[in-house]
Amino acid sequence: MADHYFSNKPNSEHRPQQFTFDLRGRSYIFETDAGVFSKSEVDFGSRLLIETFEWPEVDGPILDAGCGYGPIGLSIAPEQLNRTVHMIDVNERALDLARKNAQRNKVENIRIYKSDRLQDVTEEGFGAVLTNPPIRAGKDVVFDMIQTGFAKLAEGGDLWVVIQKKQGAPSAMKEMERLAGSCDVAAKSKGYFILRAKK
């Protein structure tokens, strides 16, 4: 099997690196490595999702589905310490990095654990689910994450998805409209759409 950022155990030779990045008004130091998504900087889609995200009106934990080395979950968690941010990924190398980055940046109200898509997420009633889905894993995987993410929301909770127009934003939006009855484009820039649907 080819080695992708959505591989369970990447075979790429380790090439650790660090960079500093400002997100939501705070500065973070991230350690990354070969075999994880966007290892040289926080990718534009994730940045747009992070900066566009608004806290839900309902209570409940937050889920960062496909967290990689952690920029989405770690950048929102410090803003509401009364909530737990669940951070999941199938890539064990990414999860190790997310744990290191949480410690390095002193973010404690998080739970980081392995899950293939959302299969191992046992909690229900999330106030929000955010995902920058693994487009290269295919449409079936992306739609599964949208469907299971929506199902995990509390009533009144929000599903946030970042996806490029050329990589399926229109069809993802239709699926979110099917699930929720409506779907907003919360932001768009450089071909990226931030889609939001309320349960």
C-alpha cells in the first residue's frame, strides 16, 4: 500500500521539523514529520477553517476529526477550557505529534486518540465537529466522515467542513443539505469553501 498521510503507520523515514505559527491570536510551536499532512506549515484550508470557526450555542465537547499533528484542535481548545476537544486520526505518527504539540503548547483540555474515521468515537452530543477530510482517501471516506460527524452532533450543534471546490465542495454541500436541511458557506477563499450545517 502506498504511504499516505491517512496511512495507519507511515513508513516514511522520520524527518522531524518545527515551525511557529499564529492561529486565532496565539502563537504555537508545532513539531511535524514526514508521513503527515502538510508537514511544512499549517495548510491554507485548515487555517481558513480555524479562523472562520465560531463556537456553537449549545453545550458539549468538540471533535476535530482527522486532527493530523493538531493545529485545529489545539488552536481552539484554549478559548473554552470548560469544553473538552476530542482529536482523532488514523495516523499513529500524527497522533504522537499531536500529543507532543499539546504538551509543548500547554493545551490540556483535549483528548487525543486513534480512530479510523469516526468508528472509535464513543461519545455523543458534540457541540461542534470540525474536519479537513482526507480528500485523497476518496469520496466515500469524505462522505462517511460528513455523515458520521453529523450524527455525533448534539441538537443545535454545528458541522464544519473545509473542502476545495475542485475536490468536491458542491457535492459535499449537497450531502450536508440532505442531512441538515440547509448548509451555509461560512467562508470561501482561493477555491476553498468552509461549509457549516446545523443539526
